[in-house]
Amino acid sequence: MKRIVNKHPLAIRWFHWVNFPVLTIMIWSGLLIYWANDVYRLGWGDTTLLKFFPQSFYDALHVPFKLSTGMAFHFFFMWFFFLNGTLYVLYTAISGEWRYLLPNKHSFKEAWLVVLHDLHIRKTAPPQNKYNAAQRIAYTAIVVMGFGSIITGLAIYKPIQLYWLCALCGGYEWARIIHFALTIGYALFFLIHVGQVILAGWNNFQAMVTGFEVEKTDDIVATSAPVFADDEHKINEVKNE
């Protein structure tokens, strides 16, 4: 038999799907701004191991070299990014969803076990409730990164008017470096996140669209009423009896 497991509230799903295109536009428009002064690289002295970014990168993505267009989009959509992120934090704090998202004292150890399981080095996954330990750390980190992007972005946007904020970031150049590093972090998170969604399968993706998963269950715990994700441990106890 099958049962319905409620996974994500409507508000969480809205914040997620609003943030996806907004953040994509922010990264793309940020790239249009960065190319005008693409000075960052990994290396030392005259030796460059990796340049951000070579001309082939811009050519492969067909990046239009339009600084003014990038600035217009970036400064417009940053307010949507700020508003959506602020509402998300407020909702998780007020609704109690933060209890499922914040890492606990066991999260970092369990996150390593999750990584080993995903790499098929460890056969069994560590126990989890709504989110596993790796997800707790990653989703919390994204919120912190968003806050950092807003602070450094405003420092770059208005370095004279917000001189105190710029100074807090270590000056204009450091604010720009941190802002760029956070953008690279978003891109890496996006690639890993999409990969994990693909590995998890359709049921997991569906949950972020509909709010629930359909799971097979034993007759002993089958029920016509929906089951919430944070109640799954109770079902496991019934199975083990």
C-alpha cells in the first residue's frame, strides 16, 4: 500500500521557486558586470593557475558584453532577492521550521556519513528526519551566504553613502572579493543541489512542487490520513515492534 507524507509547506515551496529564477538572474547579471573588470585569479606572482574567467568561458556562454544591462538587472532584482530571503527567514523563525533546518551538535559528523553514502562508500545512510545532516548544514549556509551577499552588495553599490558598511567589509576591494566568492559558492551549490535532486529521484522533486511524497508502506502502518515527515520516526518504531 501507499501513504502520503507531507514534506514542505506551501510557503517554503514558494520561497524556493521564487528564489531559483531570481538568483539565476542575479548571477547572470553579475557576470555581465564582472567581465568589465575581471581581475580575479588563483595563483601567485606572475603564475596563474585559474583565471576568472578566460575568454573561452565568455564565448561558450555567449555572454553579451553589456555592462549597463547587467547593472540594470542586478540592481533591480536584488530587491526581490532581499525581500524573498527576508520573508523566508521570518517564516522559518515564526513557524518553527528552523527546528528542521538548523544543524545540531551531531550534524557535522553525520554529514560526513551522508557524503560517504552518496559516494557509495557507505551502504547505509545515517538516520534523518525531514532533512539529513548535510542538507541542514548546506541550507543554513545558504542563508548566511545570502546575508553576506546583501551586505557586500550594498557596500559595492553605495561605497560612499554606506562608507561604514564598506569599512565593515574591509574596504571596497575586499567587499568585491567576498561578493564574488559568494557568487562562486552559489554556482557550486546549485550544481551539487541539482545533482542530488537527480539522484534522489522524481518523488523528491515532486515534494518541492506538490508538498508531499507518495511512499510504499507495510499494511501494519498503512493509513488513509496523510503522515508528516517529522512523524516518520514514529512509524519506524511501529515497524520494529
